[in-house]
Amino acid sequence: MAERVAIILAAGVSTRMNTQLAKVLHEVCGRPMLAYVLDVCRQVGVEKIYVVVGFGDEQVRERFGEASDIVWVRQPKQEGTAHAVLCCREHLKDFEGETLVLCGDGPLIRAETLKTLFERHKAEHSAATLATAVLDDPTGYGRIVRDASGNIQGIVEDSDCTSEQLGICEVNPSYYLLNNKILFEAVEKVRPDNVKNEYYLTDALSLIIAAGHKVLAFTAVRPDEARGVNSRAQLSVASKIMQRRIQRELMENGVTIVDPDNTWIDIRAQIGQDTVIEPFTYIHGEVKIGQDCRIGPFAYLRDGTVLKDDVVLGVFTEVKNSTLAKGVRARHHSYIGDAVVGRNVNIGAGSITANFDGEKVNRTNIGNDCYIGSGAVLIAPIELKDGSRIGAGTVVSQEEIDKFGRKE
Ligand code: UD1
Ligand code: MG
């Protein structure tokens, strides 16, 4: 059996999202929420991950496919987080170690925090350890209730709080590490005695405390990683926080982002040193940008774009699924789709690759040192030889090139 195991709860109906898509498939900066949670588990050495799925389970499994470290567990009816954990009993009943329990709707989780959770749990010989957060506005979260000497007494869900408890700012971000045996003994005993009539995992913690086991709750989760996503508004908040992280890392790696608030960069994007991203640039999907490029303002780079070094893309330039070699310039109002563009090519204002013929997408090949005048339309499939010059306003097809083009 694996040394470290995790259960990720991802079966919820997500009523508050008002969606037909499984909640954990909603994307934060270009990746589904669940992907982030799976990642941090792997980063802290979790070898088996039990993902509990229910609402939209087929969509989730299809999106993530079969991974050797994932075991999909079905929760037939969504009766609460304790019930979701209980669905893993058959798989984990003989497991002697410690089980990490996380929620799939918490994409902001960081591996550093989980490392601390493992360390403290071990050092303090706890039966259960939870990392908490202190929030200015704790609305919606389970509150950590402590006794006079500061020991945790239990977690009370927002909807079950007294008016006094509602004022508690220490909350439960749902980062738990528990002795597996004690966890399952407790979840079996949870009853749905609450406003929502659900089996709460948080009640299992109260039962573990009441049984006299050592439970440790310590504040280790930063406010910006505690936020779970239960609604579209919270999805946008989580995305904004993730966006700041992505941009901070890029800046640390030597990328200039002139106006972070007005720039959006996908987590899958890679950007080289000394590249400058001007305001209102949107980078979506797997995009690779080299060094010393200048992108934007108002540039739109889509999936499959590869820019080598020294590329300049200016206002309202859109690039999709294309590779642009070193020194390419497209400063104004262009569309480059499904193309390979050679070194030092200049693409004039308003020139486009007409890549879609109404049925299929076709490719454009532009050789090195070509000059494309303003307002040119290159009808794909088309190939321009090295050094070709296309006059302003021309509509060019392969047929015409073959007929009238420069013969070498
Ligand atoms: C939960 C916690 C709350 C905590 C908050 C942090 C409980 C009872 N409450 O509340 O203390 O502050 O997370 O974000 O645990 N799920 C299932 N099956 C179910 C119900 C839920 O798999 O039957 C999954 C959901 O898909 C979700 C996670 O469990 O990923 C948490 O459920 P959710 O309904 O979002 O609970 P919160 O109200 O956010
Ligand atoms: Mg939630």
C-alpha cells in the first residue's frame, strides 16, 4: 500500500454555481480546479489519490483520463462531505497510515502549506491535524471553535453558527490530515443533524475530539489560498488570485508586465527573459514566448502559439497555433492562424492568413525575410518562398503564386 494517500472530494452538485458542468472542471487561469489540487498532492509525495466523483463524474473522468495514481470513487448520491469520505471505505479499510483529505473546489492550495501540515501532524503525534486560515470576512466557511485554553472544540458550519460564532474569523479551508483508522471510525458515526440535513466531515472532527483523540488545528493557510469556489463570483476571485501568482512568478523570471491588472496570462504559458508584455494582452492556452519579445498592447495569443526570440506583436494582433521565427514583426491589426512564419518576416498592418475555407482549416508557410504589405490576405493553404514580397491590399492564393510568382 502507498505510504501517503489522499482523498479529494469532488462529487458535489454545486447548486450555487448554477451549472451543468462538474464544479471541479470549471477553469482557473486555463486549468480545471481539480488539476491544481491533484498537483499539490503529487508535489508532497502522495502516491495514491482517491477522487470522489458524483455529479458530472463521467465528464471529470474523461477530462483527466486514467492516471496510475488516481482511483475514481463514485458517490451515488451527494449527501455531504462525510458521506463522500465514507464512499472510500472499501478502498482504505486496511490502510494503516495517515490520510490527507482535501476538497476539489480549493484550487489555491499550496504545496508548502501541506508540507507544514505533514510536519506538524508527525511532530505532535496527532490523530487529526487541520490547517486553518484567518479571514477578514469569514462568511460561508466553517468556523473553528476553541476553548478557553485555545484547544479546538469543533468546527461549526456557517449555516449552523450562533450569532456569536459567526464573529469567529478563524475558518476551515478543508485541509485535513488524519489517522486513517480514526477517520473512518468517526465518519461512520456522523449524523445529518444540521440545517442542511447533510453528513458533514466537519462533524467527524468534533467526534474525534469528543472521543479523546488529540486534534491539532493551527493557522498555516494564507488568506489568499484559503478561498474555496462555490459560486461564479468566487471563481472569479480565485482566478484573480491565481493570475497574480502566475504573473509574480513570470516577473521573478525576468519578464516585464507593464500593467498586471490589465493583462491575463494562462498558467500554461511560458515566457522568456526580458520579454515585455504591454497592457491589455490576453494569452490563452499553451503559448511559448521567447526572449526579448515585445507583446501588445492589445495582443491576443492563443493555444499553440510559439514565438522565438525578438518577435514584436503590436495592437490587435491575434496569433493561433502558429510558430513565428526570430525577429518577426506584426505590429498592427493582424491575424496569423495555423502558420509557420520565417525569420525577420514583416507582416504589414491589417494582413491576415485566411486559414478557414468554410470546411477545414488550412496552413500557411511563409519563408524567411518575406515582406507582406498592409492589408494582404493570404489564402491558405499557401506557401511563400524566402524573400517573397506581397503588395499592399493583395489577395494571394497558391494558384496565383504558381502562375505569376517569382521563379527562382
Ligand atoms: C466545506 C466545509 C467548510 C469549509 C469549506 C472550505 C463541510 C461540511 N464544510 O464547505 O467547513 O469551510 O468547505 O471551502 O465539509 N462534496 C462531495 N460530496 C458531497 C458534498 C460535497 O464530494 O456530498 C465535495 C464538493 O464537490 C466540494 C467539497 O466536497 O468539492 C466541499 O463541499 P462544498 O459543498 O463546497 O462545501 P462548503 O460549503 O464549501
Ligand atoms: Mg466549497
